[in-house]
Amino acid sequence: MRKGLRASLAAAGVGIATSLLLAGCGGGSAPTSTKSEPTVVIGYENNGADPEMAAMAEGYFQKYMKGAHVELRYFSSGPASLAALASGSLQFMTGLGNPPAAAAIGQGVPLKVIWAQERYTTDEGLVVRQGSGVHSLKDLEGKSIALVVGSTSPFEVATAMAQQGIPASAIKFANMSPPDMVSAWERGEIDAAYVWDPAFDTMLRHQGQAILYDQDVARQAPIFNLAVVQSSWAKAHRQLVIGFIKAEQAGVAFYRSHPAQAVRDMAKEAGITVALARTELKGYKIYTAQDEIGPDGLGQGKGVKDALVTVSLSSAAKYLYSIRQISSPPGDMSSYVDPSYAQTVATGQ
């Protein structure tokens, strides 16, 4: 089971555009409850194993977002959630990959990236069959890699190919779902696949060898799970946004201080096994509030422009433009990254 960022990039582009026509692009007004406090809706996809799931299980969003009625709302796809952000009926969305976020920005969705939940390191990669004679991407020239066309995997493979000077047409992509990849692998029908856990781990344990990981293209094509806020609503409710960040940070702190219970929480919330939750967590870099304001996170001040989250949005936008999923690459992505809330939490101000 995977996070929402692996959803179709085509859906992220075309689906958002269609949904925005239906929902409208206005800021809208936040929904209110029947009580005196406002209702704040936090959207999430199937986030798998990450500290946010522990924060949900432990009630941290309700605890830290004082003065509001907090609702957690599941979304089965990124485009639907981003349309809700655009209309103002949704205030936060989490578990959003940088390619869908970049696509949303290109479509005019009013959002700010305020938290990097995690960055993928070894949770996904290129696995080849031992004894196949394939030891590098160059060895795959003229051959095929099984992957999910429309996911972020082609983005990462294409980046790695460009780094190594391999022409875009030299390697073919064979579109398969992860379960189909595993079946084809076990039958000996494929010798190379770019995929994520648990399929990735399964193939590694069955005569597989990893020759490329997410982390190998981390500076050029980093893949994040991001939390965003509706930008106009955030301006009017700064303290509630800070409370949201405090809840995310509390989830990370709980995971570090009570790992066994936190992993059980994550597994239960995500509907996966504890063993799978542990496997997924090994392939992430988890961010604290202090990490968020560093160069490998959101950055701060003038550093936002070159921070890794900004780089991730820019590189994703360029890729989406190259495959015509957005009509033009957005300009300065740093204007959509706001570390001020994380900075407040990190510094205790």
C-alpha cells in the first residue's frame, strides 16, 4: 500500500484542471460548525507509515489546534483534494507528492507548502535480476524497465538517464502495476523494474539486486510527501496553522520517543501490517521542525529559493511540462513554500 504521491501524474494534471472548472478557483470561505469555533478540515490520502498517522491516532491535531473543530477527511485521489483546496472547502492536505503539488500550482490552486513529512530514500528503486548481466542503467539500453507509467517512477528514471547521458529513447518503459511486476518477476518474465515497497522489497528478496534508489537522484529529482495549506485561509488563521505544525512535530517526537507504539498506531491508521510499516519507515527521511527550516527541507529566509523542497517542486514542474501535463512551467517555486510556521515551532517563538 502506497502513499498518495504515487497516484497518476496524468490525473494530477488533467484531473485538477477538470475539477477546478467544476469547483471554481475562488478562495471561498472555510466551513463553520454549529458551535462558535470554526471547522478545520485536514485532508489526507492513504499515508502509509509515517508520524502523521501516529499524530492522528494520538489526537494531536485536536489537541494543538485549539479554538477549532478539527475534522480529518480521507481523499482517494490528489485531484479531488486539490479541487477542494481551490474552492475553500478544505484547509489542509497532507501526503501530497511534489509532482501533484507542482501540477496544482501550475493550475492556479492557491496553496502553500508548509511541512515536508518525509523524503524517499531507499523505499523505491531499480531492481534487476541477479545473473542477468545488468549492473547499471547503461546495461539496460535497448531493453525495458517495468514501472507504473504515470507515477513518479518515470520522472526519477528519466532524471537518472539524463545524468548518465543516456538518450531518452534508449530504454523502454513497460507499464505494469506493482502486483503484476511481482508475478512477472517470479515467472522470470522481467529482469528489471523500478518500483516501491512492498513489491521492491519482495523482488530484492527473490534474486534481486538494487542498482538505483530514490536517494541517488535526491538532488535532482527528490520525492517528498508534503503538507499544504489553502493560502488565503492561512493568512487569516495563522495560529491554527501553527497548531497544525505543532501536531505534525508532536507525531515525529512521539515516534522517536515511543517507536513501538507509534508504529502500531501507523499500521492501524493506514490499514497495513506492523512489519510493512517498519519496512516503509526504513526508506524515509523523517523531518523534525528544525529539519524543516534547513537546506534539505523548506529552508528559511533567502535559503528557501535553493532549499530541497523548492528544488523538488521546480524539477517536478519541468518534468510535467516536458511530458505536456502542464501547459507551461511555473515561475519561482519558492513563493509557494512558506517555512514561517515551522520556524515558529522550531524556535519556540
